[in-house]
Amino acid sequence: MRAELGQSTLAGWAQWNSSAPYSVGVEEEVMLLDPRDWSLAQRIDDVLPRLSSALASRATAETHGAAIELASQPHDRVEAAAREITALRAALARELAASGLRVASAGTHPFALWTATEISSGARYQLVYEAMRELARREPTFALHVHVGVPEPEAAIVLQNRMRVHLPLLLALSVNSPFWQGRDTGLASARTPLFQAFPRVGIPRAFVSYDDYVETVDLLLRCDAFPEPTFLWWDVRPQPRFGTVEVRIMDAQITVAETGALAALTQSIAHLELEEGYHTDAQSHRIEVLAENRFLAARDGMDARLIDAVAERRVPARELLARLLEAARPHAADLGCEDALDPLVMLGEEPGAVRQLRAAREPRHLPGLVELLSDAFVH
């Protein structure tokens, strides 16, 4: 068997930049809105140059012209990351108001149509369009990404492998996109199958080691399958340049409290898995089971009955959440984020998708829903 590669012999992109253990960073993809009719505003190329320098340093374009990403710095505590995201949301809302725009956060815009979608002008997004053709012009989706710091690459692979089992439950908690093209899809997260149109998405396979991961990705890079590793849009992935494992499966959330709760749970799971080892049974990691649970979570949210591969039965998502929180709370206490988990009780009973469906029954229907989402953005 070939000896493991050292850091010095790895490809440049794969050099692991050590980070503070269990530090946390949050990225939110949010939507630009025209308040005259609450449609998406395809204005990213106008908006970015006008942002203040402080906000511009934490805001970037996304593939679609009506999306912008807000990214916190890494923080030791979730509370600090949530404070920064709160400030970024407030600054973005304030600065967009000067251009007659509003902003909101959810997994999809409830009545956007692909025919109105524009691709951002940046070189990266033009490459996406060149590769994906008109599939790139589908309705934009909006996700929540949480980075957790891991100092060593081998530990990052262990965490990625074990985090895969938790992804369906994290999706079930975060479901916040029941509408598509003005219709109730019957899905709690329509964003999940919509984003599935892109390649290199979903739950990745388990990797034997960091070498295994690097060799797999570097082969694809050498063959020009895609230009660089961030074109891997997996539900969880290592981020060597940040020294993190990035969880990407969750819908964007309506409020910062919900974003913070999901970030705290992600951070606590990382601590639980690396310090204690929670999901170590090989049965739990079967990719067929994980893929089925992912679909069930996207369809049913917290009403899902997910497959417990060890017990060989279906288990209500709320029961799995109760078990996980019992195991994770001591780790959350160690990380100082136990209080941030409190909104999970509400999310467990009524994720964003449930509240969206209820709000859409009001007389103003979907435009009224979007206005409510926008009003909640900075509260």
C-alpha cells in the first residue's frame, strides 16, 4: 500500500490551513426583492458596487442575479457569529433601501419563474452557465452553509463521514421552501430537488482518508471536469483553504435566531462526533439509506419518519431530534452555545415551510408571504 502523502506533497488546493477547533462561520444566501410586486430583483450587478466597504467585504454574488451571500468571519462561539449575521442583515437591508430594494431569506422565492432568471456577470458564474447551459437559469435557490473549524485534515474526513448521517435531520429541521413557481409543491424543501439539477450535489460517499479525498478530487481537476474544488456542491465537504468542514444541506432561514440554532446544532454535532463518536455503526452510513432519508426529509420535513438502519425501522424525525439533543447538549455546554439551541424546539414543531404555508393562506397569498419574509429579515 502506498504511503500516505504529507502536507508538503499535496496539490496546492489541498494544503490544509489549520483553524481553531470548533470555530464556526455562517454563510446565508438571501434574495433581492422588488417591493412593488415582491418579485425577485435581478440587480446583483448594480447592487454590489454600491455597497459600503464594510458590507462589501462580507457580501458576494451568487450564480443568479437576484441572490447575494452574506458570510460571517469565523468565531469561537455561535453567539458571536449570530451577532455578526444580524449586523450584516441590518446593513444590507438599510443599504438596499436606498436603491428601492428589499431583501428576505427562505429556501426559494415562492413565485419566481425561470424565464425571468438572469445569471450574474462574474467569471465564476459565467463558467457555471457554460457548463450547465440553460439548467443554470432555473429558479434560484437559497441555502444556509455552516463551517466548523477542524485543525487536522484527517479529523476533517472523519467528521465529514460521520456528519453524513446527520444531514437528513438537519435538512428536516431547516425545510423552508414549500412553494415553486407559485404552487404548493407538497414538498417541505423544494430547494433540495431543484438544486439537484446541478452536478456534484447530494451526500458524498465516505472517504477512507484525506489522501483518498484529495486523489479523487485532483483526478477530476486534472481532467478539467471543473476548474476548482468549490465546484463540488456536496451537502457536506472539506474546505482546505479555511480548515473547515462545511455543511451545506440546509435551506436558508427566515430569522437569525433560526440560523443561529442550526449553526449551534451543527457545531455541537461536530464536537459530539469528534470527541465522543456518536454514529460509528457502519449500518448508519449506507449511502442508499442516507439518500432515502434525504428525500424523506425534503418531502416531509419534521413530519418525516426516517430510516434507522441499525434498528431496521422508521423513526419519527422528532424522536431522532430528541435523542440527538440529549447527546449533544453537554457538548453544546462545552462550546458555550447551549442557549442558542433553544429555537430548535420551535423548528422541531413548525419549521419555516409550515409557517410559510400558513401565511400563504392569508388574502394577499404569495406576495403577502414574501412581504412577511422581508419584514422578518431584520427582526
